[in-house]
Amino acid sequence: MSLYEPTSDPGPFFHGTRADLSVGDLITGGFRSNYRPEVVMDHVYFTALSDGAGLAAELARGDGPPRVYVVQLTGPFENDPNVTDKKFPGNPTRSYRSAEPLLITGEVADWRRLTPQALQDWRERLNNVEGEITN
């Protein structure tokens, strides 16, 4: 049983990354966290907000350009415990995670990019975050 109530958000859902992926590919857990590279994540994270996925893409590790993919769920999902109630009461970011893969069904080209200063501000904020990542 989950520690977090499952959500009924109808989507659509998005995943931000610097990985060059294609329609039909699966995104899975098992990779290092973008925010704490010493942590290997058991889940794959996603959001119902394309601009939120864009933020995640811009903050993601890697050399490729930031990308936002439209994803389809292949199993149950829950609220992301790293932001829900811990940082934002409720789930205004509509951020979720799943232990099951996400299927890429498309790519979004028109998400809102951060200014260089806003991106730097986010990076500094993340470097100063204390506490554990719930995996």
C-alpha cells in the first residue's frame, strides 16, 4: 500500500529530460537523480504541466538540448512525495511518479523556456536544498 493517495488527474502528462528519445520508447526508473546524483531513483517522474516538465528538462543532467515529451502511463502512479505537501501544500505542480515505465507518444515544442537568470536562480536554489529525496 502506498504512503500517498493515488491521484485521479486525467492528464495529459509530460516528462522533461535531455535524453534524445523517440515515440514508442519507454522511460523507466533506475537512473541517477538530477538533483542528487548519488541517488538512483526507483521511479520515473512526470507532471501534467508542460512548462513544469520544461523546467525539469532544463535542470536535467546531460549535454543534449532540453526536451519535453508527452507520455502515456503504463501503470499506477502517485503524487510526487518530494514536492507534494513537503514543499507545496496539496499538489499545485501536478507532479507525480510511477514505478512503471512511461510510453513516449509525442514531443512538445512550445513549452516556456526560462531566462538564463531564472535558470541560474533555480540551480542555486537546488544546490542549497537540504533534506533527503524520497525514492
